[in-house]
Amino acid sequence: MIAIRGATSVDKNEKEEIMKKSIELFEQIQKQNYINSITSIIVSVTKDITAYNPATAIRYEENLINTPLMCVQEAEMDNSPKGIIRVLIHCDSATQKHVYLHRAKELRPDLEDFNV
């Protein structure tokens, strides 16, 4: 089992935006990794994301009805960016490529191969 990280950003605290960006992130992680099975997914959000639960969007869009998903509020640190959704996927996978999209790319400047 391995863990694959990912993050994205939203520009608006609106249900449609949260759903769209959460699903986009999950699909990019799947596209860039060879995931055989998912054990669980932890999602965290910055405190300004309140309009919809990203874990719910992923669960229903990807039909992960029997997969444990949990959403928590990210710890707030000085100068932390707002509007960030992070995921941690525990899975069996032949690869471990972390994916950072949109403004979340700034969270990991040490990664050379950013996508989207």
C-alpha cells in the first residue's frame, strides 16, 4: 500500500466550483497513476471552503460507495493560501505520482513535474 497526495484550489466557495475542482483532481490522480484499488481517502479543506464537501463530490462522481472517505479542516498556519483542497489516497498502485493543480502548485515548488 502507498499514499498518493494531491491538491487543487477553488476561486469561489460555491458548490459547483468545489465539485468541479475536486473531481478534476481525483481524475488527474487516477490518470497519472496505475491505481489497482483504493483503501481510503482523506480530504482536507481550508476553513474558507464551506459550501460543499469535496469528499462527497468524489464519492458520488466516482461511485466509491464502499470506500471510506473523510473530510477534515486543514490546520491554519500564518500566510497559508486560502481555497485549497488536499487529498491523501491510500491505495495499491504501481506508481506514486503526486498531483498539484491550479494555485495549489505553489504548495510544492520542489516537485518538477506539475500538471495542468
